[in-house]
Amino acid sequence: MLPAVHDPQMPHIIRKPGILGGTTLAVFMTLVHTVNDAMTAILGALLPTLQVKFDAGPTALALMIAVFWVASSVTQPVFGALGEDVGLRVIGCVGVLMASAFLSLIGVASELWLVFLLLVIGGLGSAALHPVGTTIAGSQASNATLGVGLFTAGGMVGFALGPVVILHVVSTYGIEATVWLALPGLVLGVAVGLLLPQWEPHPRRPLRRLFDLRLARGPVGGLAVASMFSALAFITFTGSVPLWLVHENGYAPDAPIIGWTLSAFAFAGGLGSIVGGFLAPRLGPILTIVGAFLLTLCPLLAVIAIGPGTAFYFVAIALAGILIFVPVPALVIIAQEFVPGAPATASGMVLGLGSALAGLGYIVLGRIQETVGLTSGILIGFSMVVPAALIALAVLLRARGATPVPAHYSPAPVPPTKHESLHGQRRWRARARCRWGRTTHQ
């Protein structure tokens, strides 16, 4: 048996090296993320078609979007902790298989409740991949921020290609043909289980301790709230702009411009993640995160003001997509630096919990759209990048001079048994006192 090898960039030991490693592994995880998120774009692409098929109103559509976002987001911190306890490779493999298999069945669902069920199960699969993939990509690349940026960019490229491919398949072969879209994800899901290294899991924790809610009261929780507001603006674009094109501009539910609009926004978001990975070490987190969020508002508002289909329309979409995703790599890396002993849990907090809260907020926005109109509701949703910037600024200013928790941190240290020595019990109590919020200054 090969000896265990310490991975200096992760709080894990490599029990068995995989076929892939280093930068090659980071690139492979980017490809997996691309295919996975191409499948998750199915809801936005088919939303106008599903509205006609099931005669759904604005609130029902908002609830559909919210259910998927909550399922694919709120459990990310839990799956991140499970990945650290059970195995990163196992959780990543299962997640990709679940997302591809169940989301591809939405096109053949005969009842609305089946659509909701498929969204929940497929969303859980997507949630399992993201914190695990972010941790692996960030640890294997020579530049951690750039590694996370590449992984995020891969997802956005998939989210960009997804609507175009999905709508082409539906318009050519019918909505039932979406089942064939599962094949690439199924192949890559199996590859994740076969090609990745086998990391030594953390010591098993009780189920109730897989995720420590006290993290939400520290700066990681603040960054998650900032992520929530920016994600709400993103959901508003992907969920409401297709409906705006159909109802306010007279396009057909399967019109190509819907796919190209979503694709341009998502592809630009992928580019923005890479740009953010380069800018964060050079400009610092305040300019990268706060500045980008504030600048995002202008092109978002321009998308609604400019006529759809024009060159300026797509330029505004591209600028909005780039700017709204520039802060993402920095947000993830800063959160992981606050909790270096549990990077997957930290990234799950920022990306997962933030997106889940945004999904719940979109239900409220759906009701607002029914009251004030679709266009006004979209403008309200877009304006959420402003509180995202202000909250991130407050967190970053308060965190200046703060000391991250020690590297041996685990989200919930397991207490010693009665058979352990008194010295071991005292050491455990000292470790517990070093959790975030207790030791913040040198």
C-alpha cells in the first residue's frame, strides 16, 4: 500500500494518489463543473415552456426557481462537511450523477409536483459537487484564487452553453429529448469516482455537528449574506428576464434570444470569475468585491432600458455578467482563510447558504412582481447588488487585523472520552475556545 501523503494546501491526507493530480486535476474539475452546470441551466431555459405546459402563474414560477435554488444551495455547507468526513471523491461523484440523472427528466415530467421533486433531488446533487469541487480546485492550482476562479468559470461556461443546447434540442426533437442530456454528466460522474485521489477523511463527527451554525455569526456569515444579495440579483436575471422577453417584448417561449441572453450572461460570468482571480491579489479584496458589486448595477439597468437583440443589449449583458462574478473567487478564498481547517464548509457557507437565502428571497420578489409589474420587480431585484457591496465592505473593514482560527480547527471538535487523560481534556477545551469569535485579535 502506498504511504499517505500530506496535501499542504488542504486539511487532508492523500491516502491513495489518483490518476489525476495538480493542475490537471484542477482543470478536470473545471470540466466537470462545466457539464454539471450546463444541466442546471435547464430550469431557466425551459421556464417559459413549463409556464405554458402547466399554466403556471408568476408566484408558482418564482416558487419553482426558489425550490431549486434552495435545494442546490442550502445543503452545500452540509455536503462540504460530509465531503471532509466521508470523502471528497465520494461526495463529488454522487453529486454529479444525481444532478445529471434527475434534472434531465424535467422535460418528460407529466405533473407539476414531479417537476418540483426532480428539481429538489437534482438540486441536492448539484449542491454536493460545489463545495467539494471548489476545495479541490483551489488546493491543486498553484494560485488558489485563480484555481477557484477557473472552477467557477467552468460552471458559468456550462451555464452559458446549457440554455442554447437545451433549447436547440427541445425545438428540434421535442421537450422529451432532454433525457439524453444526462449522458455527459453520467460519464464524468463515474470519472470523478475513478480518477481523483482518495483523501483521508476527517474523524467522523455526530450528525448534529456536521455543520456549526456558530460560523454564521462570524465574518463567514457576513460574507454569506453579501453573497445572498448578489445571488438574488443573479436569480432575477436568469429567472425573470426570460419571462420579460416573452411577456413584455413578444418573443415565443422557445425563442433563440432567450438562450442567447442567458448564455451571454453566464459566459461573461465565467470570464468575470477568472478576471476576479487575477485582480484580487493585486487590487485587494475591498476594490475587487465592493467595487465590482457597485459597478454591476449600471449594466444591469441598461439591459432593461435597451431594446432586446441589439448589439448594445448584449454588451450590457456581458458587462453585467463579468462584474457580478468578479468578487466570487475572493469571497470564497477569504472565507476559507477565516476557517482554514474546514475549507469546504466555508465555501459552502458563502456559495451555498447565500444562494439558498437568495432563493427564498426570490419568492418574495415574485409576489412583488405580481403587485408592481414584472419590469419594476426586475429592477428591484437588480438593485440588490448595492446592499451586497455595503455588507461586504462592513465585514472586510471589521475583519482587518483579525486572526484566522488555527489550522487544526475543525467545525465541531469531538470531546474526549472518559478514558482520555486530564491533559487531553484540557487540550480539547482550549481547542474549543479557539473557535471563531473567541480568538479574534493577536
